[in-house]
Amino acid sequence: MKVLVGYASGYGSTKSYADVIAEELRRAGHETDVLPAKKALNLAAYAFVVVGGSIRAGRWLGPAVKLARAAVKAGKRHAVFFCCLSAQTEEGRKTVFGEYLDKVREKVPGLAPLEIGAFPGVANYEEYRFPVKGIMTGIAKKQGVDCSVNQDYREPEAAREWARELVRRLG
């Protein structure tokens, strides 16, 4: 099956997950392309679309929303994943699967993902641009996190397991 893994990544964490997911899909025999969501304009060649996007200020990045809309409009079976620092805790994942997913469903009527994933990213305090830097350092300070250095919370093995479950569900 030909699969697109499209992603919207602010600082690279979501792309790293897209690559891991694509690797597992390929390992299972699926022809898989990985593209930035902004460049994934033609879905005709794909039987299945995976859409990944970073969460910024409680919202999925716009290009991920647009790609999810395009997949639904084209009648493509799909899965979605979120990259969010909140996803490093069980409480945070509940927020992603509840509040954040609800916001996406409001923007993408008909969204019916086969699988939904949530993975933590990297806190790039040194690289954030204004106003992201202010927002992220404010959140980190409230949580007692040292924001003087970057923190890598990525869990590639969790993404691999998610992709393996997706492969099982694809049949």
C-alpha cells in the first residue's frame, strides 16, 4: 500500500517522529513517502495518509490541519499524531487526546483516524523565536523545569510501537 506520512514541525521533533513511523511502515512492506505537510498537495497516489503535527499554544500547527482536511476531503483513510511536550506525562496525554484532539475535530469535520498518537518533543529554549520562547519558558518555569538548557524528551520507541500497531490495523 502506498502511504504518505505528512508532518508539520516547528523545530524538528515532529519530523523525527515522521521518519521513525515511515521506517516501520516500510519495514512492513508499505511504499512510504515522508513530506512536509505544506508540500503534500496531491494525495491521489496514496491509499493511506498519516498526518503529524506539533502542538503550539494548545493548537495543532496549521499545515497539519490543512493536510488532515485534504485527506478527509479526498476520502483517504488516515491516522494522526501529535508532538507536544505535554505528552511526556499521562495527564498531558489525556489533554492531547481530549482537548487538543477536540479542537482539531472542530477544524476538520469528518476526521476519523484509524490511530491517534501523542509523543513528547524537544524543548529548544535556545532556538525558540519570540513569542514562542516566552510561552515555552513560562510553561517550563511553572513546571519547575530548568530552561537554561534544551531538554530532549523524544520517545522514538513509543513511535515505533505506535507505527507497528498502525501496521496491524491496516492489515
